Amino acid sequence: MSGQRIHALIPAAGRSVRFGGTTLKQYAHLSGTPVIAHTISAVSRHPCVVSVTVALAPDDGIFEQLIRPDFPFVNTVPGGDTRARTVMNGLDYILQSHPDDDWVLVHDAARPCLSSGCLDRLVSKGLESATGAILAMPVNDTLKIAGKDGGIDRTVDRSCYWAAQTPQMFRVADLARNLAAALAAGEAPTDDAAAMERAGTRPLLVKGAATNIKITGADDLALAGFILRQQYIRD
């Protein structure tokens, strides 16, 4: 891994519609610390990560006051009206600041429980691949296809299904080019791998962890707190 440079990008411009309440989920308190602070710490711990960029809502008035004092090294850029456009803004900034053939690690602001083991596996596999890699988990539940009437249409073979997680890791220029093409075509990929797949590449699936949860509702904070406490004990 010597000489490889990775830039972490955290899209955090969402409005947390599903979270409920008035607090944006990235700023909700988790074990006494804002969720996004845990996320920044998690992606920063790998020695190949040389910069962290957070893409914020243009009217975000919280980050500078609440997060900046503990993370003076983090770059911030305005996000867009969708996750894809927010990521695109971050990629443009990284390319302007670091025009070398580097890598980007895109990680959800609301995934604060990323373990060092998962991050190490992803980076190791990603750097070996020409197409990049993502963390994901094999689906364990039986999968049903619903019919239009709400009944079961059929059962599908779950062995080939994986649930995508983040981080997702690609060459900066490759992801920027492919995401820009998707946006120009009127598409809005919900994850970064979809933009790469659209261009015909096949990113690697790297097994993540069930503990790498995404906080979508207030109830998830208690589970995330438990996971972080267990990680602290193990570390």
C-alpha cells in the first residue's frame, strides 16, 4: 500500500426526512458525540487516507460550530439536491485540490460504526483492483418478489444477492467521469457503485459487517451506541 493516497468523502447534505424530529441525524448525539464525528474518526484512522472532505447542505450552520473545533483538518464543500450531486461536488473539489491519480473512499455520514477491520479489508482489496470495491453483506433472509396485489409472486435465490454498504472505493477520476455521465443522462444513482456499473465496470464485493449500520431512525442510535461500546472494549 506504500505510496497510495486515498481521499475520504462524506456526503452530509441530506435533510434526514426519515429520522424524524428537528435534529439532522448526522448531528444527533451518539454516546455523547455527534454521529458525524464518529464517522469522520472512523474513515480517518487508515494510514492511506490523506484528506477528508465533507459535503454539506449550503445552509448548514452547525458543522463549523459543532464539529470544526475537533476536526480542523476536514475540508467542506456545498452539497447538491440529491446524494449523487452532493458526491459529484465533493469529487470536483478533490480533483481540483489533488489532480493526481488518487483514490476516493465515499462513506455515508450516518454510518458511524465502521470498524478498522472492515476499512482495512476494503482498502486492501480496493487497491488490488482496477475497478474499485465496496463493502457489502450477503443477504441471509429469504427474498420474496411481491405481486401487484400485495401477494407473493415468487421466491428468489438469495445466494447471489448482497446488501450494499459504504465505504465504496474507486479512482477519483473514474468515479467523477462515470457519475457525471449518469447525471447528464438524467439519472441519480443511489450509490456510487451504480455509476461505475453503468459504465460497464464490475467493482469487487468485500464482506463488511452487520455492525456497519446506517442510522435512519432515532431508534438506531441505541443500537449504534451499543456497537461502539463493544468496539471500544475490543480495541
